[in-house]
Amino acid sequence: MASFGWKRKIGEKVSKATSQQFEAEAADDKDLADEDDANWVHATKRRKEVLLEDCVKRSKELKDEGANLAENRRYREAIHKWDEALQLTPEDATLYEMKSQVLMSLHEMFPAVHAAEMAVQRNPRSWDAWQTLGRAQLGLGEIALAIRSFQVSLHIFPMNPEVWKEDLSWARKLHEQQKATKTEAVQALANKKELAQESIPDYDFESDEIVAVCAAIAEKEKALSAAKTVVIVSASGTVETVTEKEDCPTTPDETLFIRAR
């Protein structure tokens, strides 16, 4: 039977030189691993940069293709190209602004306003986006909002004659017409109410004419109530109308007439 003894530690018989060699090799392996990690991070970062550059390049190609299609009035195809470009560069305000212009050409005002609002959110300093938003709002009938958008566009680019002379001037003219129309409508309603009030005559119910008419009607009703009319059917089928008075009522002969039930 084997005697019991302590287990020896691992590496107890390893020489000092061999141990130092192992430590040196381990340090070299660690340096290589750190270098590989750094290279991997750099490669990943570079790959993302290349992918982003490719997305931007492809988005620009799609934007140009859509612009050419829009110039040829192929609006639906242009919108499709710009939607593809927005999948690659969703923060491109120009794509939304161009899309809004085309939607206005298709008379789709609600989507046009939405696209212009997206353009303004992406780039609040773009006077083009504010001008397009104002035109879309004007097409939707929101004149006051359109005026504000044109004013913001002019605040960003004060020397723009198109916004100043055409867009803002036209919007203000429409606003004045809208105010005048509302004023005319309110005045017409007030005149109608006054005319309705004036058309009702103011009768004097205590005048002599009204009293005389009421008296005549009362006398006629009294005369009619004093005489009663009875319809009697004879045995032979003859119909006779008999007028009775309150003081001497007429009683038909039961042998000659049949009472009507």
C-alpha cells in the first residue's frame, strides 16, 4: 500500500532559465495581441468610413438621377429615386426639399408640407427649405403660416428678390383678400339679421281695428254654437240634414228614420 504524501507544485522542477523564456514569450504574445486589437479597431473604423463614403456617393447619384427625371416631368420616378437616397442619407435636407417641390407639382399638398417640414428640421438655416415650406402651406390655404415661413427665409437670406417680390408679396395680397372676404361675410350676416327684424310688423293689439275684428269673430262663433246640425238617414236611404236650436231641438220620428250610430 502506497504511503500518503503531499502533492508537488506544478513547475517545481522547472529551471529558472526556462521560466524566464516562458515569460518573455508570453510578453511577446501579449504585445502581438494588443497590436492585433488596435489593428482590428482601426480596420473597423476605416470600414465604417468607407461604407459612409459609399452611401454618400450613391445617394448623390440617386439625387442627380431624380433631378433629371423631375426636369422631364417624370415626378413619380423622381420621388422613388429620392426615397432610395433618403435610405442612405436620411439627414439630407435637400432631398426632402426637392421632394416637396415635386409633390406640389402633383397637387399633393399634405405630403408636400410634411416633406418641407422635414427639410426645415434637418437644416433650419436653409432659406430654400423655408421658401418651399411657405409655398406648400400657401397651396394648402394656410396663408398666415406661409407668410411666416417666407419671412424666416428672408431673415436667412435678405437679398433674395424672388421671395421678397413674388412669394411674400403674393401671400400678403391673398391675406388681405381673405380679410376683406371675411368682413363682407360678417357684414352680410348682420344686414340679414337687421332685415329679418325689420320685416316683422309691430302690431298694436289694443287698436280699434283689432278690437272690432275680434268682436266680429266672437259673434260669429256664438251664432254657430247656438245652432247644431244633425245628419239623419231615413229607412229608404234618404240623407237629410236637420238644424237644431238650443230652445227647440228637433226630434226625428223613430218610425220614419233610423238613427245613425
